[in-house]
Amino acid sequence: MPGLFHLEASHDRRFPCFERPSLPCATSTFRSFVKQLKPFALSFSEQGFLNAAFSGFLTGTKPPGDVHALVAKLTPNAIYEDRLPRRFDGDRTLPRGRYYTVCKDAEGDDGGTLEQELKFYEKSSIADAHIEVYDPVVTTQRDMISRLGMDPSARGRLVVNIIPFAQLPNIEVPQSFHLSLPVEVQEVCVDGVLDLRRPAALDWLFRTIPKLHVTLNDKGERQPCFPFRKDLNDIGQLLPSLIDQQRGGGNFDKLVGLYLRQIGVSGLVFPSARNDAFTRFVNGEPDDFHGWSFVDYRNAPQQEIVAFFELRPEWPWTLMIEGGDDNTPSLAAFADEFQIVMTEGFPSTNGGFAFRGLEQRIKAYQMMDSLEAAISFRLRDLDDEQIMELKTFAVSLGARDCTNFSAMVLWSLLGLAQARRDLGSFIRNQLSGHPLANLLTRCSDPPPLDEEQYLTHCRAFYSIFQGPSQLPT
């Protein structure tokens, strides 16, 4: 979508620009504990591991080949940002390290939000491994941390378990290795924050952003930022725009970030797009919450983009993948299981709302990603069409059963004896004569690997123990 930039060497930056809000921005003082991965505390090998296992999380680099990159090569005046967008950042001028998850206490209880955000960046085909992330503040994950031989009461880290696709033959349990990534929990007090857990802030966003205009020149000519979209009738219709499932969000996020930074808002508290989120407020203030993040705009450099337009005609009405203008909006997988639940009379000063189905979607997404990469690694003669048939079948089961089915097939490929027995029983009892039966039978007894394909060809392993410069190709 078109963005308007400052002209190089121009000193007249009055026009074009977003119009000033007609209603006072409903900011408040944000007091909370917040949590983030500590990028500056990571060792060289830990940084290499994150780049190998969670592509783009640290670097933010956008893969080549999209429409903007092609246009930039043909058009000298086109500006192409070779980066992954970040939700509500506005443009690339917002420094890195400005994102946090919002916690309930000093121990860093963010309801698993940081863990869920990191999982979404997992790319098993790059790591050559299945990656699991555990947070010791999440009660249900402490048992697994104990089984890895680590202290489940220790805070200040995320525990990552790596199971390479290359496994030795005739094993009962796949080999794995694990490490801790440092996190920091701090208490903040920031004035001038738009906190969307508060009904007044949501109401201001609803009344301001969909009707926002750009002033084009000193004659007062204006252009709506959403020229082809219908007016919204209530706040509930705006909520799906907050959780675009595209990595880094979409154009709505971009426009909101640009506008808030331009009018001097210090930060934004927004719902995670990767974790189930809810807020309950009493007398207009958050009383309980789960699954929220905070982006800090304070002292950020001046933005390059001064105005922005969204030209697509429809508001998202459920869980969508919109992204930027290179994308045709589409329903996210398992969108039919997604729910927005609001209290009666929302958004009165007492009540709340919830997003449901996001956490289970990410679990299914992660397991499907690992399964697809593992099959490609272990059964190299398969073509894309056969793998797509398996993925289509798994998705048809629904998010929870898709997760369980994909885990069973994945762990069977990796050598877990119980998973192989379970998969064999599943094929006999439920898929006899099914077109996928032969493929799944191969997954329950995959061919052995060549000796050179074992652990030394796991890029996640190399990044930690050998160094990123020696990653296998």
C-alpha cells in the first residue's frame, strides 16, 4: 500500500501528514512488570542458534523475492525495506529491543506469551531439528524442564530443547540437547501509553483510526487512510484487525504505529497475536489479563514515513492473514475455531473481552512445520504434492487433533518407539486403505540415514557447538 516518505534533504515537513486526532488520545500511565529476551546478553553461539532455529527473530531480515523487491529493482524511486515488519512499529526507524510481554508479577508470569511469540519464528527446515520452548513460570511446563535435568524453579531464562532430525537407528528415545536463553523482567512506569486493556483506549482507537485522514497540502485537501472500507458499527468489528496472523502484522498495525508515534504517544499495550488474550476491567482499569505485549516508542528517531493508506476494500472479520500489500488476504488455518468473546454491554467500564483459539493454532502450526521439515529430511524421495496431501489431511482434523496427529508422526520419524507403535495402530484401525496409509507406514519405519547425515548435519547443533561460521550447507 502507498506510503508517503520525507523527501531527502527536505526541510519542509508540514505536509503531507496525518491529521490531529479530533478526540483527546486516551492515554494513561502504564505500571507493570515486563519481560523480554535479552539480545545483548546472548553469547555468540546463542545468537547463532537463534538465527538457525528462529529465522528472523533477531535479525528481522525479510527473505528476498517478494513483489516490493522486484519493483525496487525496476523503479529507482521505489523504497524497499529488506526486513520483516514488526507489529505496530510504524516503520524501520523504531530501534530494536523495544518489545516486551506484560507480566502479572515480578517473577515474569506473562502466561507463556514470550514463549509463544518465539515459537512462531521457528523454522525447522533451517534448523534441521524440531525445537521446543519452555518457560519455568508456566506451571504446566515445569515437569518437562525437570525431565530435561534442569531446575524448574530457576527464573530469568527460557529453556529450549532441540531434537535433530538426524537420529541414530534402533533407539527407543530420540537424542536431544538443550540450552537456556536469558530473559529480563523489569518494572516500568511509563506515562502517555495507549493501553488497549482499558475500554477508554479501545474506544478511542475505534473512533479515530478507521476514520483517519491524511492532510495532503497547505490548502487543507484530505485523503482518507481507508478510502474503500465501510464504516464500522461497533468496537467488536475492529478487534480482528489487532491480531493479523501475518508475521509482523499488516497494514493496519503499520498505520496505527505510525500515527501513535507521530502524535507523541509513548507506547502501546496490545494483544498478542500468538497467544490467547483476555482483559477484564473494573471501573475502566485492567483487573485481570493474559496474553498482552508492550512496545515502547519513547525517544525513537523521527519516522521516515509521514502518511500511509490502506487500499484493500474489506475489514477482516475473523482470524486473517492480511499482511502488507504483497498479500491477498486469506483465512488463517483453523479460523473456524477462533472466537472473540465479549461481555454484555462491552465496552462499558466493567467487563472485558477475550480472543480464544490462538494458542492452539500456534501449537498446530509449530508441529506441522516440524513434521513437514522432518519428512523432507528423512524421506527425500517424496515430492511436494505428497507432503501437501499429508498436511491437508492433518489440518482437516482441527487444531488440537492436528497437533496430536502431527506429533505422533513426527516422533515416529525421529525414532520414539511408543510413537511408532501408536502410528502403526492408527494406520491399521483408522486408515486401512486410505491413500496416505503407505506414506504413514514409511514414517513409522523410515529408512536409516547415511552416517554423514547424523548429528553433525544439524544446523542448530552446529550453531551452538561449532559456531555459525561453520554451519553445514
